Amino acid sequence: MKIVEKKPGHDEKLAKLKVQMSNPLSLCWQVTKKCNYHCPFCLSGEQDPNELPLEKMLEIVDILKENNLVRIDFTGGEPLLRPDFLDILRYASESGIETLVTSNGSQYSDKIAQTLLDTNTLLLISLDGNKETHDKSRGDGAYDRAVESIKRYKAAGVPLRVNYLVRRDNLDQIDYIYDLVKELGVERLFYILIAPQGKAYNNDDLLLSDEEREHYLEILREKKKASGDSPFITIQDYAVNLHSCFLINSRGDIVSQGYSEDDCIITGNIFKEGLIKCWNHPAFNHRGHFLQYAYMFDYIM
């Protein structure tokens, strides 16, 4: 990674720096688009039965290792529904890559829990609000399954984070989720403002107006400030973090994520063009990527 200062006053802010990175620090990887739920706000879009076989998935891990990737956030669909997923997870961990898994919380087994522990994986479970709000989109019993999974994984010692997608139909649940996370003893909470991507692209009733987005962003910032580190709150707004998110989809295509589905750009395929050529595509915002993920390091620039 090379940081080049283009303006005088290097003691001002990182925003004054032009950052050219040799490789991404972290990425999201849709290992499958299959899911047992059909959420109308799913950012990954419609389900797709086509996915890469295990040997190709392990080849991608090798490519990521060779290019010094720090962390993978495995997503879907529901990654824990993929029969060989735990093999992929172990292989990534053994390759020295930090691992996260984003799940809808419907899947629990002792084998999954032990693998997450063995690989020191952070498990991210999505909650939409109270039982009525959660089950309205995900189906009857989804809330109970997710909360029970959180309790069981926590009891097993698995590190956890709750993901909460802020959208128009659950704006009144922001405090509920915060209180629930504290009650469950989960140490991390991630607020994500909905973006018009995937299924949400065609569901205008779930999207926030510019005024709503700014209003609730301020509410979340105040909550983060008041919370301190209990729980530790992070906030994701695709409207701000434009093209700083690096995604590999279930077919091996590399996507620079914008705000809207129309802004998301496929920069190539990891097998055909290679990771570095895709990463150096002008669609990627290297400085934004660095600022978004620099917190993973212990030092401060």
C-alpha cells in the first residue's frame, strides 16, 4: 500500500491524502445466493442456483492469500446452507485470512459452532426488530430461531455481531435492537442504512428519502457516541462509502459497490482478469476503502 500526499498540511486529515493501495484489505464474498428466506430487501438480489464448485472456491482463497488480503466477510444468500462451506471457511483461516460469516441466524449445529471457534470467526446475525417486524419479512419463527442461535453461539464462546438493516418499515425498532443486543450480551452492533440494491432496488416503500437518511444517521451517530463500546457500534452508509466495498459474487465476478444497483460496476472476473487488475479498475475508491477498513489495525496514521 502506498499513501501519497498531494496537498500541503500532512497533519490535517486523512481525507487530504490520495491513497493507492496494492491490494484490498477486506472484501465480501457471496459464496452462494441460495437462501431459505425470501426477504424483499435482500441486497444480494434474486437467488441463483449456479455457484462455483469447491475446487474453484479454494482456488479463490489461494488468490486472495497471494495478494495479501487481510479479511473475508462470507455472505450469501445464506452461506451456512452451502454443504461445503465449513471446508471453505477452514481453508481460508488456515491460509492466514481473518474470517467473518454473515448469516440470517436460522442455522445452528455444534459442528458449525466448533468450526467458528477453531477459525476464530466473527459471526454476524441479522435482526430486523421485534418478533412481529422480523417475521413479517422472513417468515413465521424466524425471529425465535435467530435469537436462539445467538444465545447458543454465545454460550459456545463464538464471537458475535448483530446486523440491523435500517429501512422505512423498521425505523421504530432502532432502540429495540439496541436494547436487545445489550440484553443478549452481544458486544457488537452494526447499523446498515438500506441501499437500492438487489431486491430493495424495486421496493421503493422500503427505501429512505434523503431527509430520512440524514435524520436517522444523526440518531445513530448519537447512539454510537452515548454507547461507548458497550456495545461497540459501527454504521454503514453506501451513500457515503461509494465504491469502497469490494465484493466477489457467487460466479467469481468482482463488483465495485456503489449506492444504487445502477452504480455497482463489475470490474472483471477473478479467474479471467485476476484480482489486481480488477482492483486497479478506476471504479474502485482506494482512499474510501482504506478509511473504511483502517480501524482493523492497531496503529493510527
